[in-house]
Amino acid sequence: MCAPAAPGTCATATGYGETATGVTGAGFCYKIVVCNDGQDALNSVTVTDPDIPAVAGAFPATLAIGQCETRFFSKTWPVGTHVNTVTANGIGASSGIRTNDTDTATAIVVPIGVECSILLHSAQDQDANNGGADGSPDDNHVTLGDSGPVQLSITIRNTGQADLSVAISGLPCSVDINGQPVPVTVPIAAGGSTNFVCDVDVTCPAGLSINVTVQGTAVASTSVPCVFDSQGNAITTASSPCSASVNCISPVTCRVTGGGNLYENDVDNSCVPVTTTTFPRIGATGLTIEHISHGGQLGAPFSQMDCGTILGNLCIRGQWQHNRHFAGSGNKRDSFDVDFHSATPKGVFDTLSCACLGCCDPATGAFIPPSRGGLGVHKFQLCNPDDHKVCGPQPRPAPANAIIFTGVGQFSPDADNTGKGKRAEWMVFRVYIEDRSEPGGFHPKGSVEPADIYCFQAWRVGIFVDRRPDFCSIAPAFRRCLGADSCAFLDRLAADDGTLIGTMPSPTVCGETADINDCGALRTGNHQIHPSTSATCDNPGTSCPQ
């Protein structure tokens, strides 16, 4: 007989039979009845059961004619079929004749268990095993490039031979993909399973660790009725955990060094023509642009990625100059300086963003999609790790081959080499660079196609330079808009399938057209994009209100 639920005891249980089936850990009640059904009283009565030692000594040593004695015992068995035998012996009080009898009972114990498994899927998964073509989950790990939803599929299996009521804890979702509540307790028949699918929003860079635990409680059935232990407690399985994780690729951070020269109407024929343009071609003095020189470094010692959220971000540092050289005598040039040697020696930068772009093989005309790899070996993911010569960056591998930055610069129109000229004014600027080969120009004397791309754009704001500038008041709305536009432009290129190769940022942003727009492929010079430095910015933020 099965052990009853508390507060019942074996003595109060009913329905005893010769066979009972229960789960691992279940208590079995034994009702042993010894009767003297002869015509002589019995002496020296002994009752034994080798599997239940407590039987010995539990019955009286004498039995009168017709006397019956009943005792109750409990036993727990391991998995398997167990037949135990009780034997009663006695000696006739008058006749001296020995008598005995035996009986058997069978306890059948079946295993119980439960397990769970989790599969994840995201269309943005950066892992190599990103599911099937039907969007099916792939494994219990997903790597995201940015925050977004991840689909979770959890399967719970009853691995035993008895019905279970399974409690589920640790699920990161409360409704399934159809909007129906995900139960915290679910019945699962012996050998059966159930599945739930839900969407989980993951925030990068934190990612998500999913740890689910399932535990089954045995449920009585016709075939397996014994589900309580000898104290009357419901039998439960061991807790079974299953886990999954969503990691985020560390945000791409980088810096750039180098410089070079642009010449009007130069054409880089790397798969698609990239024509260098300088605007305006004619300066205020009536002279024509002869060439553009530029150079510096941006992102050192600090290179916090930002899209114009923080104006004058103190964790973006660098120095950059852009010079528009005019033909003719006098070394006339327009000079644009973002270093500010006196007012603010480290510049005013609002935006810095990097990306890994694909490129076009100049030998075959085929588009080479971007790829990233090498995580854990080089402490950052490499941009195009298997193709440095064409798609860069070179010579040192880096996580990106494109960079864009914006900020406020000092424009000195028509200044000569002595620095004399018209009064300087503040301008809002944007620089976009692609490190596409090594060395980066396309001059026939030694450079390698495709040439590096350089684009400089600047917008006048009508504010002259003074000794105590209030950078927060210099076109704040436009600067934020320019930052957002710059990051969006880079995101489009990063997702390109080859149709946007050679595309430059639009000179018109938020309804404002750039007063200076010098963009094209380097004839001479080189840009190199590097990993960010290990320097830590101890003064994040800005004094400008957000």
C-alpha cells in the first residue's frame, strides 16, 4: 500500500493489496496480519521479514485459537521491483506440532526527473552559428552588437516514469510571443515535455544572464499512485537548472592619426569613381583653391564614443587642422584649427564614432563585406581580420576602418604663414575618414588602391573668436543634430551591401548647408585608424546643459 499524505498513517490507510507502484523516495505501507486459524493455541510464535527488520518482535509470542494480530510497517525502496516475504512460525501448545506460513508483497519503484533547456535566437546575433534559415533558435548563447530583442525558447522535459507538476523559476519573461501568460507551474505527463517561446529585451552593454530552475512534484496516477514519502510529504525531483547568456560586443572605439592632400577633380577608380571636390573653389580674395592639406590626431588620449549627446565632451580629445591653399603668390590659405592653442588646448568635440566597413576589391570589382573577429586574442575585435591589404585598417590591426567626428573649430580666413589675416571666427565642423589601404593615397608613385577617404565640412555660425568663448552657446541645437546625423550616416555605411561605397556625408544637415565641403580620396598621405588608448578619462561630462 502507498504511504498516505500527512497527517495520515499506515494504520489509517485503506486499499491494501499485494502490489503497489510508486516513485523514487515514496513510502510503502505494509499491513501484516498473523492469525491462528487452527484448533490449538500457538506458542513460540515468531514473525520475520528480512527486508523489514522491525517485524521481528512486533507480534506476541502466543496466539489463542482464532486470535489475529495486525501490525503496520513502512519501507522505502530504490528504483526497481522489490518482492519481500514475511514468514510466521508457531508450535501447537497441546500437540507440539510446528506450523508456519509465508506471504509476499511487491513494491515497484519508478524513477522521476525533470530537465530543461534554453535556445536563443536573434537576427542580430554576431555568433557564427546564427540559427537556421527559418529563424529557428541556434544555441544557448547570443552575441549582440547593440541593444535589442532576443527570442527565448525553453523546453521542459519529464524524464521519469511518473506524472509531474513542474515549478519554473527564473524566467526572464512573463508572457509568450502570443501575449499569453507563461505559467510558473505546469503539468507534464510521464515522458512528456512542454515548450514556451517568448521575447526578451536585452540592454547593451550589460547583456543578460538567464538562469532557469525547474523542479517537479510527483502527481498520483492510476499506474503510479504512490507519491508520498513515509512522513506523508509529496515527493519532489531534484532541482534542475538550465542557463543561457546574451553578451554584447564591446562598443567599437578607435582613434585616428595621419594626414594628406586633396586635389580638385582627382578621381579614385576603385570599383566606383570617387571624385574629389572642394567647395567653395574661389576664396574671398578671388583666388582659386590649389589643394587641401590636413592632418593631426583625434581620439587620444581619450576617445569616448558619443553622437552629439554631450556637447564639448571632455572625454574626446585631439588636434586637427584643415588648410585650404590658394593658387598664386603670398601663400594665401584658409586655416581651420580645432586645437585652439590658447583658448582650449584640447579642442571642443561633440561626436566621435567608429565603424567597420566593407570595401570593394579593385582587382575584381567584388564587394568584400565587413567582418569582425579575433576577440580574446587581441583584446578587441578586429575589423576585417582576414583582409588588411584592401579593406584595412593597416599596418596595425584595429577594430574599425572608418571614423567620424564633429565639434567646434576656429576658422582663420585668408591667413598667411605669419598668421595675419581677417578676424577668426568659430565654425561647427565634421570630419569623416576611411582607412582603406596602406599607404592610403592613390598617387601612382607607390601608393596602394583603394585610396583613403577624407571629407571635411564646416558651417559658419556668425560668432567671432574671443578670449573667453562660451562654447555652450555656439549653435547647440545644430551641433546635436549634426552628431546624430553623423552616427546615422556611419550606421548606414556599416550595414551597406556594396551600394554605398564612395558615399560622402551630405553637406546639408538639418536644413543647413555647409559653407566648406572638401571631400575626396587622398592623392598623397595616409590615414591610420588605431585601437583606442588605455587612458582613462577622469573628468567625464561637460558644463553644457543637456
